[in-house]
Amino acid sequence: MTVAKPAKRSKRNNPRGRPPYRPTEESRKFVKAMAQVGIAHPNIAKIVGIGEVTLRKYYANELDRALIEACGMVGQSLLMQALGGPPTAEGKINWQKAVLGAGIWWDKTRGGRKEIVGHEHAGPGGGPICLYDLSKLTDEELRALGPILEALGRAIAKPGGMEGGGSETGG
């Protein structure tokens, strides 16, 4: 890439300091291409050989529009892949050439659909989960529960936990 050349210095216009910067058509295309792929503005300025302020001053249009245009081009490409190419003159779509993944992506991101992941909790046989308020038990009932809760704790602590399907008694 040819970097834009400084303008000729005129003692009348700019007696000292750097000559004013003048971007070229080639440098404009280069800056736009870099911005389209997401290169950070400070890095673009380094590559072009100018400061960030100068980059923003002379290339504001390219920087502002680059990502928008790139997203539009990618979206158009994905739409064409999802449709299997542009429709025929009769308006028909070639579904044999359609790319399923592109269609799914389009439907989720642009069509407003989403995958729903649900987690349901149920009691035995899919019924309700039974909850017990242990604070209402008598001291005697709580003492009777002690060995049961200890056995349950040991079963959960074993490798595989309760997933093994067995019981303490081997049943």
C-alpha cells in the first residue's frame, strides 16, 4: 500500500511543522478494508503511519461505514447461502444448493427465533416434588430421621452418587 503523500509545503500556508496530510484513494480503500475486518483504529493509524487524530480527521467516513457495510455483505452472503443462491427469473429457489447452517443462523439471528433449553424438576413418576417442613417434627421423629439422613449422605458421597440406581441394601 502506498501511504498518502504529504502536500507540498508553502511558507505562506505552513511556515513550520509538518506538511498537511493528504489521503489517496488507495489509502482510503486500505483504511476501509482494515476497519471492515475489525482492526482497532490505533493499529490502523500505526500501519498507515499517522496519528489517531489524523486518522479520524481524514478517514471518518471510511471508519464509520466500514463495519456496517461489512455486516451487510456478510448478511447478504449468508442469505444467498441459505436460499441456495438468488431466486430464478420465475422466483423459484434452488433448495438443493441451500446451506442448512446458514438458514438456521439466519432464522435465529434475523428471524427472531431462539433455541429454548428447559430444565424441569419433578418428583417420583413425574409427579410433584414433595417438600417436608422438618421444623414441625417432634424431637423423637427427628432422632428417627438421623440414621436415614446419614445413609443418604453416604450414598451421595460415593463415586456415582445416587446415579448408580442401587441402594444401601443392594436392592
